[in-house]
Amino acid sequence: MKTSDFYFDLPEELIAQKPSGVRGNDRLMFLDRISGVVSHYAMQDLSDLVEPGTLMVFNNSKVRRSRCYGIKCDSGREQEFMFLNQTSPEGDTWNTMAKGARKVKPGNSYRFPDGSTGTVVEDSQNEGSEFRTLRFPFRLTENWFEANGHIPLPPYIRREDDDTDSERYQTIYAKETGSAACPTAGLHFTEELLEKLRKKNVELEWITLHVGLGTFLPVRSSTVEEHKMHKEFYTIPYETAEKINAAKKAGRPVLAVGTTSVRTLESAAGEDGLVRGGTGSTSIFMYPGYKFKVVDQMFTNFHTPESTLIMLVSAFAGREHILNAYKTAVQEKYRFFSYGDAMLIK
């Protein structure tokens, strides 16, 4: 299967550079994944489109201020790092993605805004890649990231982060810090909408998947099957797993909010379709041909061309249906990507 099979033409002006003026004030496309028919709604209409008894699963991961700029100690040159995950029990050594990584060599030291210094250490797994391992003389805490980091806006948002992003590039139910990018489907939800769903007898549950390279690293191979997903870590509370399994046994639909929720549920399910609670990791790659075991419906944003995410939704609804829906979205001037509009697929 060719990566180019998932390309679509997207005018740059449709890539949302800022969130809508009011959270939840976005458009919503409904896609019937059987017929391919699309309908147009507003986010406020979502509760009317979700049937009573549905179990909705949200990702409550919180975005870390993980984009940090250090000054190279011997030259004064600024260097951007995206902190992904710690790699030592002591919490002093971190896996990062370094911009212009060829110039970032083992032994280089960088001073961060609070005066602390991190040093690049040798790591054979980083050779020839954009990854670099940084070691500090102390454990990095969330307070360190708050003092030194920026909101990690994706590269297609062509501006620096500002105070607005501190609130709007975070879901209202974000709880567990650890993501290097926001699970953006959840950005559309307000307390009012969640309450409307509860009053309609829709069950709401939360899992955690910390977003990393597995979600946002681009596909660089010409064929889909060659792409390798990076590992991401998730937690499903045992009580949540029991409720999901109960819904499946009762024939009630499971609606996953965001591709991260989809990947978590499908990764945690056995061949019997039952979800196992607990903590685990996933490098699952879902593209057409994948058979879903848990997820019956999906709420998501509009994704980038040739990405693993458009491949995932194509696995769920069919490549032709998705590309036709995206063509309609372009014609109707929907806003795309992280701060853009939404799609409900069922």
C-alpha cells in the first residue's frame, strides 16, 4: 500500500493557526462509515448525534511544556529540544528530539533559562536520527518544565506559543501530565457539553495515553507497511476496563474520542475483544485492513495528508469515504488539524 494513496490537496489557509474564539464553537462533520454520506453540524449538536447508552472514552493526558530552548555553552547558539520521556529511574536523563540534530553532538552542554545545564550523552540508538539524550545533574520535575518550557505547538502552526495556548492547547479534563502533543479531539469539549451527554444517559470514561512520536512522527517511507511506530505508554483504570467490557457485552456502542483513545483501546484488547486494565505500551499501527475489536464509533479531528492518523481513520471508515469526506471539508472550508473542526464517524 502506497503512502501517496493517503494524500489530499489542502489549501494552506484552511490549516487553523489559532483556536476558535470560544472553546467548542467549532463545526462538526458527521460521516456515515457504511454509506460514506456526510452531514454538517455544529459541536453543540453532538449530544443529539450520540445515542443513549453509548460509552464514550476520553484521553485525559495533560500536555507538558516540553519544547525547551537551551544556549550552547561554548558558542551561545540557541538550540531547540522537544523533551519526550525520561530514560533513567533517577529522572535526570531524557530522550529528546533536537532540531538540526546533526550539530548536536555528545559532550555538548546547553544552558536553559533557569540557569541549569544539560549535557548530550552518547546513545547508540540515536545515531543517524533526530533524537538526542540529555542528562542533568538533578531530576527534572514538572516545575522545571513550567519554568523552562513552551507549549509544544505542532510545526504547521506557524507562530510562537502565547498565553492563549496555555489554556486552549489543553483539554478541560486534562489530568495526567506527560504528553508532547495534545490529544486534540478533546479540545472541542466543554463542561456544558459533557453535562448534556451525561443527562442523555451517555457514559463517560477516561484513559491515559501520553502522546509522543508514535502519534505525530510523519511517515517517511514510500509504502505504508515499511513505517515503524514509536512506543507510547498508556494506563487504563481497571474499573474503566470493566465498564467498557460490560458495554460491549450489552451491545452498547463504544465511542472513542480521539485517535489516541482508539489506539489505547485496541492495543489493550485481547483476541476475545475484552479490554485489559492496567499500564502498558503500544506501537500499534492501524491502516486499511485492520479489524477493530473494541471501537464502534469515533470522534476525531481532520488529519494531515499521508499521516498515520489519516491511515487510522481510513482503516475505520474506508479510504475512499475518508478522502471524499476530506474533499468535501475542503470545499466547505472546514478548519484542519489541531485547532480545527471535528468529525464524528459512526
